[in-house]
Amino acid sequence: MSRPLERVEIFCGGRILQLNNFRTMKGYGWPRFRSMRLWRQDKGNAGCVAAFPKAVREGGASPIPFEELIEVGRWSIHAAQA
């Protein structure tokens, strides 16, 4: 396939970061950054799954703050109703 399946673009102060398939990143307008390529795709799932039991065992804070969970739920309901 010629186009990425997953893309995240960040626009900041006239500059752009473009992440494709969680493997390649290109920067436009960044003085010392042009691109980066990873050998493996990393979406952070393994780290997230490991962080939760660790927080429970050690009594630490939730890896995802409660307020963010509520906000995601609220926006999901809004999207489903639209």
C-alpha cells in the first residue's frame, strides 16, 4: 500500500511533525530534525499493559488519570450520538 494506515500530524508554530504507522517520523520546519525511522512499530500497548499491574502492586497512581478516562468516555458518547 502506498499510503500509511495510521498517521498522526502535529502542527506547532508553523512547524509540522508527521508520524506514519508508528515507525517513521518526518519533521518540517524543525532546524535540527528531519526524520527518524524505527526498526519496530511501537504503539505503547505493552508498556500500558505492564504499567497497570505495577501501579496496583506498588500502590502508585493510575497510568491513565481518572479525569482523562472520564473525558474519553464523554467524547465517545458524544460521537456515538452524533
